[in-house]
Amino acid sequence: MSVIRNLQKFPLFLGIFLVTAVFALPDKSAAMAQDGATKPAEFIQGLADQAISVLSDQRGTIDERQQKFRTVLRDDFAMKKIGRFAAGKYWRNMNTEQKRQYQNLFEEWILKTYSIRFGGYSGETVNVLRTFKAGATDVFVRTRIDSSKRRSLKVDWRVRRIDERYKIIDVVVEGVSMLVTQKAEFSSVLQQRGIDGLITILRSQLDRLAEAKAS
């Protein structure tokens, strides 16, 4: 399997499962919004409200909707921690400029691969089943996604309290960790191409997404 194919698997994984899961939760009371969330389950429900409002609002342009979603992504996903974990041991070998470029490209890459799937919500529903501890600091929120078009999926959201608010640091779909999967795929790229090679490929993927959007 080629290096670029490895990189492409993650956006598809993210698009199919995360967009379905985050964006498909049923609308809840505004009291469940992020600022008022006191429990991890409430946080996941509040995040869904924000995401649904972005998906369902067809009045703005794609760029305007991307900007709204960028806020959700930055506020509610621990993107820096996710990006650093995905780089694994190679993070320590990056200089300051490489870290800056990598983190910026990684976040933009996730944003773009999400946003091309705007409109993917087709009536799925999610039931929050329970929460349970994950290590000393984290909590898993277990959900079940039901759909008339595919079998139900079990999705666990790993949530951590960071800077006085909850953030998602991993999503586990049917036992498969987004974070561990991404780390393995990036490791393959880094072994073959090095740090600058990964940065180049991420930038190339963004260029291709931009070209596809323009066509």
C-alpha cells in the first residue's frame, strides 16, 4: 500500500464515522451546550448541537460553514495533543519550525476532510449508553449510532478535562482507535520519508482537496 493511500484512509475513517457520530446526535436543549456541560456525556451532546447547526444551515457559503466548523474543531477536539500523539516518537526530533508547520497542516487537513462531507447527515441517531473511566484522567462516553442504511455502530468518545473544559482526545469505533490508527499510518510515512516528507505529503493532500473544490 502506498504512502499516500495510508494517509487517505484516515480522512475516510474520520468522515464516515466521526461526521456520522458527531453530526447525527439528536438535538438537545441549549442547556447542554459546552459552556454549561458538567459531565462528559453532556459535553458530547452539546457538541452535537453545535455541529448540527453547522450542517443544517444551508444559507451560508461553504467557506462560511467551514469557518464555523473550524471553531467547533478547535474548541472541542484536543487537536494539538492528537497531532502530537500521531507523530509519535518523531515529534521529539522535529525542530520548532517543523512542529509549527506540521500542527498547522494537520489541523487544516482534518478540517478540509470533514468539510467536504458536509451534508452527510441522513437521519442517524445516537444513544448515549454510559460513561466509564479510561486511566486516571480520562472518561469514555459510550454511544450507539443507529441508522436505517447500515448496522448499528458502537462508538466510544475519550474525553479529558483540559484548561477547565472537556475536549475529545480519541474516538474508538467498534474497538478501533482513531488515534492509534493515525499514529501507525503516520509512522509508516515518517519511516519512509522523514519529517519533511510527511509535511510535504500533508501539504500535497491539501492542494488536491483545494483543486477538487475548485473544479
